[in-house]
Amino acid sequence: MSLIVQKYGGSSVADAESIKRVAKRIVETRKAGNDVVVAVSAMGDTTDELLDLANEVTPIHAPRELDMLLSSGERISMALLAMAIKGLGHDARSFTGSQAGMITDATHGAARIVEVTPVRLREALDEGAIVIVAGFQGFSRESRDITTLGRGGSDTTAVALAAALDADVCEIYTDVDGVFTSDPRVVKKARKLDRITSEEMLELASSGAKVLHIRAVEYARRHGVTLHVRSSFNNSEGTVVYDPERLPEGEAVEESVIAGVAVDLGQVKVTVVGVPDVPGAAAKIFKIVANTNANVDMIVQNVSAAATGRTDISFTVPKSDGERALKALSDAKETLGFESLQYDDQIGKLSLVGAAMRSATGISAKLFEALYEAGINIEMISTSEIRISVVTRADSVNDAAVAVHRAFDLDGDTEAVVYAGTGR
Amino acid sequence: MSLIVQKYGGSSVADAESIKRVAKRIVETRKAGNDVVVAVSAMGDTTDELLDLANEVTPIHAPRELDMLLSSGERISMALLAMAIKGLGHDARSFTGSQAGMITDATHGAARIVEVTPVRLREALDEGAIVIVAGFQGFSRESRDITTLGRGGSDTTAVALAAALDADVCEIYTDVDGVFTSDPRVVKKARKLDRITSEEMLELASSGAKVLHIRAVEYARRHGVTLHVRSSFNNSEGTVVYDPERLPEGEAVEESVIAGVAVDLGQVKVTVVGVPDVPGAAAKIFKIVANTNANVDMIVQNVSAAATGRTDISFTVPKSDGERALKALSDAKETLGFESLQYDDQIGKLSLVGAAMRSATGISAKLFEALYEAGINIEMISTSEIRISVVTRADSVNDAAVAVHRAFDLDGDTEAVVYAGTGR
């Protein structure tokens, strides 16, 4: 008998009909002879509605109370889901994060999982019940309070449960058919991948692919959890996210050179103009930026103009961090001795990801050529072992993705089907 | 420094604006130098909306899951209320029933409080915080599950907290100005009472007065908690529900003969026609009714007709219990040997309640005369030490209340203001 962990996002349980459909799918998995543990998000827009209510009541959100408020959303969906399954004649029990033993630190709104002690879940499984767990939430032993995990929380709950229960697979049900070679809304001929390595998935997720949250992928990778991304709206096979090193012997998989092309429109570029070209100048700048908790992604330093002894340093950060970084630098203008600051929120980032990039050659040349032929200007470049990223103008990054996707022979024969909405 | 427990019902926290208004009132109580503990219901129609969702998902409601579902309503309101208070610059902390130490048995949907261990509430009070507790919910140590208290739950939560924390008073905020001599929607000249004994309140509540739930009044009486019923929509003085035996010395209160007139349209009359008039016949009938958990209120047995050796026995039960009782009796027709059953759902019950009735004379004569003059027929009569109840046709019970209210000089000078809606 296998143990399968499934995660259903908010769009999969948006209303009573959806909950009934998901209940049927869970029961089918159970009937196929598996133990089933389900992590579920809040219904549809519940979380946003609760946040709206909080904003109406007060502009200041006490983090402890906000977690108490938001965590009620999953209690509603999990209880309804358990009821729906019982209505189908199968035993089901729902558990809050606290009851499920999802122990976190006390950081409200972005709690880290410190331990998972699924004693009650094991008991329920032993008694033959289907187990439903509230995603996104945990419990701090330190503060004795309810916490929430923040972005990607429900995915992370599912992965953490799979790891703690030593599940055979963790199925992430979502509103798309799986992981695609690119965002099907941007690249119409994007192909669904049958398999992708966890390393590639990590790079894609951190490069703007939204199907899985980077945190859940990291957790899965660290604990050797195999992920299976599937649609809750049909029965297609989805995408398996696996660790090649943990493959059963003989099951070697030939890796494609390129797994996918990701687009990220969520970054801004800050340029510090006229920085004195002396040792330590860059260090000082990025220390100040780091102190604002801004997450610096790409960095480019121009070649110094010998005549002036000054240089320009550009970097990208998420839009939400941009103004904070700008203000901190502006406040330190005299200390840093630069001339001016530029802020550019019209950039797009395109990333090419593939595990076989390690050994393959000519990838970057091919990328640059494709962009050149499409008439797209490259403003910044950065690379990792299995990724190349370039920054372009925001309004040309989608065209860039289509061109690159074609150049690397990723195009499928048919157009991908796109569904609306995303889960928490 | 006094410790004041306040309870706000669903209509008092129906939306963000109401929550802000309640927060201000709580802060005023705090500023007046009191420690404040608040029990709060779910917002407005939340509970009904959650029940609707449950019905859409499945007709079979697993009690454990239903409690999990419904208890989320108070988590929302309590977190929002705590946030609103913090927004006003005062420290506030919200606690679930479980966190507040509201320990119950494991009867889902109608859990009984077995113990209140408000350790965390005391800690929060010691640290100067205003404490907000989810009404209606508790936690079973036995099943380790969340429970709900059922009808009157939030009132009971407030009273139980007041008892456990030895509060000076338990203020029940509602959408009416206090306890009235009769339902102001029925008797326009009903007067608000400044004081009423807990014994009278208990009789009124069990006779159909809806302002306080009988269970909360009983709990308050048993634990010596003084209740103060007030409107959350204005600052009028409300009604104090007190125990005369616990009054401070010298503070004797002259009791009025009649505290109020209650009307109950929620009962039905079942008549067992042609019961053999032999010893034990009534006992057999009411044993069968009791086995259906029907709550028998009034019983009338006709004088036996000597010629037939048969008699009729009528009793009243709450509408929700009526059909169950009827079916059980019908199933036992042969054993009991009666001729037929009659079911009458067009009855109304009027009750006259007053502590001084014990010593006063002529009360029932005056009641019957008032009804006679108003042309209203009496079908059944029952009495307790401080109450007389009569059953009339449903469509004349309101006229009866007006007539009796006037006959006992209870009419006020002005018409009472009536608000819509009631809390959980």
C-alpha cells in the first residue's frame, strides 16, 4: 500500500461543486488502494476577502491576529472537504496545522517549519481514515500561537507532510496541466514536461515560473520528496519533479539540454550612477541594500571610465523591495559619494534553464543569436551552473520568450490550454 | 480595579463598521480602569452561510467536522476585533476556546463545559492586554477535538469566563436595550426592567423570552455571576440580573409581583385520545416520549368518562420534537391501547413570571379574568412557584399578552424601540 500526499490549491476548492469534485478524486485514490493525506488551501478568494475585512477594520495589522484570522480560511475548506468525503461513504478527518503537528518558529506571516510530528495523522491513517490537513498554517510551541507559513505555504505543508510521513509521492494539484517549457499564456506552443529534475524546477521557480513555489521545491529537494504536479480539472499525467541521484537503479533518464524558458516581470532595476571606482565601493552599496532585506538578483558593473575614475553599478530586486532599497541608497548618498540614482521598473527577465547545460556548449551563443534575430536588446546577463538569464525591456520579454523557445526546439505541436486563477 | 466580562453577539459585530464601534466601547471600558475580557460571536450571518456551504457539499453532516467548520466563524470575528482594538492603540489578544481553556465534553454540537482553565487569559490580563475569546466553542481533552456549545453558546462562554475569572460582572451586549416586561414586538408598551432576579429570568427564558439563553442564566445562577444585559447600539443602562440572596447587606430590593409576560409560539400540542384509564397508562406514554429526547413542557389529563373507562392526555413539546414524539407514540399504538392521536401546531403559550408570586394571592384569578375579558379561551394551564402559564390559540396569544400586560399594570408610558436581528 502506498501513501500519497495530495495538495489542492484555492482554485481547486473554490466552491461547493469544486469541493465535491476534489472529494471524488481523493476517494478514487483511496479506492485504488492508497493511504491518502491531503493538504488543502482556503477556498478561492477567502484569503483576500479576509484581508479586505482586516483593512476595513484597521490599517495596522497585528501579525499574531492576522495569522489567527487568515488560518480560519483553511479550517473552513478542510472541514467541508472532510464532510464531502464522508458524504461519499469514506472515513475522513480534518486536522488544523497545530493538530497535524506542524511545528514552526514564532515568525507570524512567514513561519519556518522546525518539526513535523504527525502523531494524530498516523493514528487516523491506521484507523483507515483519509486525512485532511489545513495548508499554510502551523503552531509555535514557543509562543503557543497559530502561525502561517506565508507565500507558497500550502505547497510547503504538503511537502513537509510527505517528508514526515515518508510518503511515496507528493501530488500538487493545480489549475494547469503540469510544468511547461514556458508560461503557456506567453508562449502558445509551450509544451508540458513529463519530467523535470528538482534542480531545474528550483531554477525555473526562482526565475518566475509560478506553478510551484520555490520554497516547496527546496524543501522537497532537501528531504528527497518526489513531486508530481497535476491538474485537478482533468486526469492528464502531469509532471514529475524528481532528483536524478535518488532514481532507482537502472532508471536513468536522459536529460534534455533545456527544460524551459521562464519570464519574470516582477523585478526592477536600480542603477547607482557615478560610483567612485575604488576598492570596497560595491561592498558598501550592497551592504546598505542588504540591510533593507531586499533580495538582490542580478548585478552588473560597467567598465570604469578611466578619465573620471567613476563607474555605474546596476542591480535588480523584486518590485516590492525596490523603493526600500532606493531610499536607503538615497539616504547614504554622501557616504557612498555617487552622483545619482536611476530606477527602472520597465524591465523583464528571461531565463533559460536546463541541467544538461553543465556539459553542453554554445548555449549562450545560441540564446544571444535568437534574441538578436528577434531584434531584442540585452541589458544585463547573469548565469548559474544550469541557468542563463538576460534582462530586456519589459514590453519585449514575451516576444523574447517565444523566439528563444523556438530557437531551442521546445515548441510543441499544439497550443497549450490555459486555465484562469492560481491557488495559494 | 474591576474585571468585566463582555459578550457581543453576531449582530453587534456584523461588519467592519460594527466591529470598530464595539472596539471603541471595549476601549472605553478599559480606560475607565477595568480589566476587560470579551466573548464574541461569529459575524452576522457567518454561521448560517457556513451551514449553507455544508449543505451544498453533503446532506450528511459529520458532527466533528461541522464543529471544526462552525468554530472558524468566531476565529474571524475575534481576530478582527483584537486588530481593531490594537488599531486604537490598546493591547489586545484573541484566544480560541481551546487556548482560553474552555474544556468541554466530547459531545459535538452541544458540548457541556466541564472545566475552565483560563491560564493564558490571566497571563494576558496581567500583562495589561484586553482579552478577546471566541464564543460558542471549546475543546475536548478526551477526543482532543474542537467542540461547539450549541444554542446560547456565546452567552454561556461569557458566563463561564466570568465565573472562572471571578469577574465583577458579566455584561451581555445585544440588539435590545435590556430585559423587558414582555416582547416589545408584541406588547408595544412593554417596559424595560432595571433589575430582575435570576430565578425570574430563568422562568422568563424558559417561557419564550429570547434576550438571554436559559443555559447561560442557569450557569450564572449556579456560579453566582451577576449578569448585565445591555444594548451594543446605545449607552442606556440595561437590565441587571441578580441573585437576591447574594446582594450585599442592606441592599434589599423590593420585588414587584410580576416581572414579565412571556409568549412562546414554538410549541405544539399532542393529544393521545382514548387512553385506557388504568394505573400506569400515563407513565407508559411519557416513557415513550422521553425516549425520543422530546422535552415535554405542559401536561393535561381530562377527567375520565366513567362510561368508557377512557381518558385523553395532552402534552406540549417544542416544535422540533413534535413529529418525533408523534411517530414514537404511533408506533406504540397497540401496546398503549389508545384510540387516536391529535397533533396541533396552532397553539401559543403565555407565561406570567414574578418572584413575589410566592406570597401574593389572587394572581391566577386576575390572569383568568383578564383573558376572559379579552375573549380568549384557555386550553391548558400549568404553574410553578413563580410562574403561571396558559395555552391559547396561536393567533390570539399576542392579544392575550397585551391584555395581561395591561391588567397587571406593567404598561410603560412610551412605546419600546425595537431593533432587528438577534445574535448567536
